[in-house]
Amino acid sequence: MKHFWRLSPLFLALFTACSHSPKKGVSHYDAYEGVKVDQMLGNNISGAVFQKVVICLNGRRETREVHAITNIAISTVTNAQLVAVTNQTISVATNFLFTTMTNLASATPGPGGTPAAPGEPEAVAVETNTVLAVTNPAPALSTNVTFSVARNQSSTASPNQASANQQQVKTYNNQLTTTSNNLTVALLTNLMVTAETNLNVTYLTNTSLATVTNVTVVPTNFLARDYYIFLEYTPPADFTLQSGESMILLVDGQRYGLVSGPLTAGHTARRGFNSVFYRVYPEALVEIANAKEVKLRLKGTSSTIEREMSHSSQRNFKEFLLRYFSTEDAPSADKQMAGGTHADVQVR
């Protein structure tokens, strides 16, 4: 009797792990989180009867109803704007010059010569019959007209500016000179007209960077589902599950490295078992149910536990998927939350 009580916890774990009713699945609704839960319990992957370490590989699905989706889209818009600024400057300058000059020349001496300068000896007078007379230059008139036009054009170009310059200069010059009785009168007229046009075109590129945030709230009424592999195990005394990738599945040679994650709905672990949840795609559950060989490695901080899934455990897995994930027409959201099914996966 004393030995029986020593072995009773092990028998209790084996009896709990091998109970037939929860292997094929249970379903309940978590009113606190608004989530419908379909899951297996106690699906021992090993076919051995007496085991020190019991590992149960179960499937789980959480279904919740979504009433609104909020999409926040942040987009950056860049607007490049090219602006041309034209500055045109026209300058006109007129210079007018009018000049009058008068020159009076001295009388021209006659043939008798010029008187002697002071201090010089006087010339000896010679008597002639020539009559001395004062003579002046003959009257004269001269004129000069000059008209000139000068034009200059230039242009420059740079990456953001273009400049053009046009200059035109007109010059009118008129000179009139008259001489009479040693009097010279000069009339000068000078007219200069300068016209200059400057054209500057400046190109300005303005880059406008605007961040636009669009928040779209779409009212809907559909069901969102999360799929898990639910692992239950009775760990050895010196076994501690490592963080990160703590379980590896080989499904017909296909490797699945799984990282544990939190649940949406609440869960109460069975007595004597540790519970770990791994979020997966629904196709992974189907591949486990249809596989020919499934191997499992549970990674601890200092050791590992390896098992191979038995055929009876795979059969329980497949029956669970056929019962809760069967293919049929999708009913209304209210019926699904109350316990209906939906076309999720195909189990062969």
C-alpha cells in the first residue's frame, strides 16, 4: 500500500493524459474576452504506457468577432514646383551737347615785314614804291556731320538663371565753322541716345515635403481566427524550457521552429502539467494531421526532450480537425460565435 501511494501521482498523470473524451476536442466561449475556443486536451504523442515525461501535442483555435478595422496609412508626398521669375529692365539715356566757339585772329602784316623787337637794331628803311595794306584771310565756311549707331547684345546662362543684355547707342554729331575778317565762329551739336535692355530669368525649384496620414475606419462584421499548437508536458525536475525557439517539429522532414506566444483567451493549466502555446498557420496543423512521420524536440536550457508522434495521436489530431475545422458553407457571424464552423482547412 505504501508503494502504491508513491506511484499514485504518476498514475494520476497517466490517467489524465490518456482520458479519451478531451483528445478529440472541447469547445467553449470566453465571455470575458469575447473569444470562442476550440482545442484538444491530453493528446499524448507517445504510445508507451508508463512514462516519466508525458508530452501532449494539441491543436487550438481562437475565434473572435471583428466589428471595425482601423487602417492608418502614412504616406510622404513630395511636390517639386518649378517657378520662372522674369525681370526685364529697359534703360534709355539721352545726352545732348550744344557748343558755340568764337575765335578772333589778329591782322596779318603786309609785305613790309614786322617791326623790330625791343633791343634789336632797327632795319634800314628802303624806299620802294610798294603800297602796304593790311590783308585778312578770305571768308570760309566748313561743316561736318557725323551719325553713328552702335549695338551690343550678350547673354549668359546658368543652371538656375538666364540673362540677356541688349544695348544700342545712337550718336549724332554736327559741326559748323565759319571764318570771316579774322573771326571764326564754330557751332558744335552732339546728340547721344543710349537704350539698354536687361532680361533676367531665374528658375526656382521648390520641393514641398508633406506627410499625409489617412485613418480609415471600416465597419465590418467578420470572424478573425488565431491558430496554436498547445503543448502540455510534465517536465523533469532539472528541466527548464528555454526562451525563444523552444520547440522544433519535423513533419515529414519539414522543419518548423516554434516560438511561444501569449493567448487572447484565458487558459487554466491541468494539474501536474506545464502549458506552452505556439502560434502557427492553419496549414501547419493540417500537415501534422496528414504527415507520415512527426518528430518533436523540446529544448531546455541544459537538456532536450525528443519524441516521435504515434499513429493514434495523429489520428486524434485528424479527428479534431475534421470535427471543428470541417469544410462547409460559412454561416453567419452570430452562428459561428455560438458554435458553428467555417471553411478553414482541408483535411484529407
